[in-house]
Amino acid sequence: MATDDHQEIWDEFRSLVNMTPSELEKWLDSEESKEVGQKGESGGESVGHKSGHAIVEIKHTKKADLTDDQWAHMQKVIGYIKRHSKQKPKGDIKDTNWRYSLMNWGHDPLKD
């Protein structure tokens, strides 16, 4: 991946992931966080919930120390947030699975 690509990914990730590591960690510990999202074949932790943990790790890592897997995950997060944001339900979104799912991916739409 080219350095220019990294800068673009970095900027977009930092723009879209609007929860701090501590906010995200607190959220991931909540029951609401654990109840939403697509579960793997064996059940257990959802894809988004796992992603949230990876995002916390990324946010605690210096840019120069990010691995190729972390850069790839950042791209995945950007794509998910963009796609899922377009599916916003009508009405109050505060207590919706839509919002909770986005929060698992580090984006709280109420902070926009």
C-alpha cells in the first residue's frame, strides 16, 4: 500500500471514527453492544464487536507502527461506516440497533 493511500485512509478513519478509545471500550462492555451485529458461524462475538476491539488497538498505536493488517482493517471500518450510515432509519435513532451497530465500529451518529 502506497504512503499516499495510508494518508488518505488515516484522515478518513480519524474523521469517521468519532469515539475515543475509552468511550469505545466502555461501550463494548455494555449489553447493548454485545446484542447487535452479525454473529459468526459459531455464534459468540459479533463481527462489529470484534472490530471495536481492533479499533481501540489501532487508536492506541502510533501511525508509523501500524501493521498492514491494521491498515486493511481501517479500510474495512471506513467502508462499513459509510455503507451503514446510508441506512439511517426514520425517527429517533438514540436507542436503535442501527446506532448501536455503528458504535461497535467506533462511530456514534449522535456526535455528528
